[in-house]
Amino acid sequence: MRGFVLATHFGPTLLVSAIATILSLEIGLGPKSLLMFLVAITGQCSIGWSNDAADAERDKLAQRIAKPIVGGLINQKTLWRSAQGAALLSAALSFFLGWEPALLYIVALASAWSYNLVLKSTALSPLPYAISFGSLPAVITLSADPPYWPPIAGILGAAMLGVGAHFINTLKDTASDHTAGVRGLPQRIGPQASLWIGAGTSAAAFIFLMTLGTPTPWTATLWVLGFLNLVIIIGCGLTRNTDWAWRFTLTEAFLCVAVLVSSGSSLGH
């Protein structure tokens, strides 16, 4: 069980699932919000499990003993089967949200899998993050009754948030990625450029999402916290405290959602 939990990439999985649920509640999906949580968490489990299963040989080469397969907590075959089962379950559950959000969600899920299976070691590695994260607001709003598309700023903000997370997440794995032969765009341009691009796209995400809803005293406070948080991310990256840079990146995602909720944006409804 510990191997299964660790292989989900528990922090990001829980955060993405919580964001999907909070935004679903915010736009008034009611009981459907629980369904959205189940769709999100099973999908995120499939993404995390397929990532570790696909990377098993590279992780062994880089001696990443914290990885559950390398650490002997679970075997690769079991994780592959679990990832496939979770993906099928997540896709099936999504149709209870409606056929439009289901089709878009399946595209987002397939995009995330394409990163794990093909694009992780190519210059196109940020693309699945942009597609999958950028699709999330539309999956949520298309699940409403009546369904509607979110503002373009919401889609762009979510996409930029995903791209920023991708670049900053690689900082803590620079050495092991080099050993394992991972050659995504962040690895090609180097950690310093990745830090600045990650911080820049995260800032762009915050700015896009700030344009939604009505400003309140709470949103003003959150804007200040969001940009202070970005300064901390940059500081952690420059001082090579890369684990903390990643943790504050997750915090930035939460602050973005808090801005949306506090401003009553309802993603444009």
C-alpha cells in the first residue's frame, strides 16, 4: 500500500484533485463535485503510477531509491496494470459529468500519459502540461447545467500554471535526470533558465487569473501573497533549495485557486 501511495506522487495528486473539487463547488456543481473529485483522483493516480512504471529502468540507473519500484515496495508490472485500470475507471466516471466534459477530460488524460510514455525526453515536454492543466477549467464548467466555456484567461492561467510547475519540478532532479538520460526541454536549457521560465509562467498564470471575478480586500491580500511566494520560489531556486522551490510552487497553485474563490469568479459564469 505504501508503494501505491508513493507512486501516485501524493502531494500533486491531492492538490490537483482538491483544486478540481473546490472549483466545482465554487461554480455550483453540488453533488457532482464529489464525482469530479473521484474522476480527478483516479486520473491522477493513473498518471502517477504510469509515470513511475515508465521510468522504472531510468530510476534504477539513477539509483533513485526513494522511488517505490527501485526501493522494492512494488513491482513494475503491478504498477502498470493499476495505472491502466485507474485510467479506464477515471474515463468511465467522467461520462457521468456529461459527454462534452468527458471527451475533453479524456484528451487531457491522454495528454498526460503522452508525457509519461513519449514526450518526457523531448523538447515538447511542456506541451502535455499546457494541454492537461489548461483543459481543467473547461472540464469543470462544461459539467455545469447548462454547460459553458470558461473565459480564455482561465484556460491560459491554468495552462501557464502547469507549464511553470513542469519547469520548476525538474530543478530538484537535475543530476539524476542527467544520469538517467532524460532530455526534456527543461533539461536541455539548464536549471537556471528553467527556474526563470518556471517563475515567469507562474507569474503569468497568477496575472491571468487575477483578471477574473471582482477584486475584494481578500483578493488584494492574496495577490500580495502570491507575488511574495514567487519571490521565495526564485530565491529557493537560486540558492539550490530546490525541494522548497517545488513546495512553494504547489503553494502558488493553491493561492491561484484562493484568488478565484475569494473573487467569486465562478470561472466566468
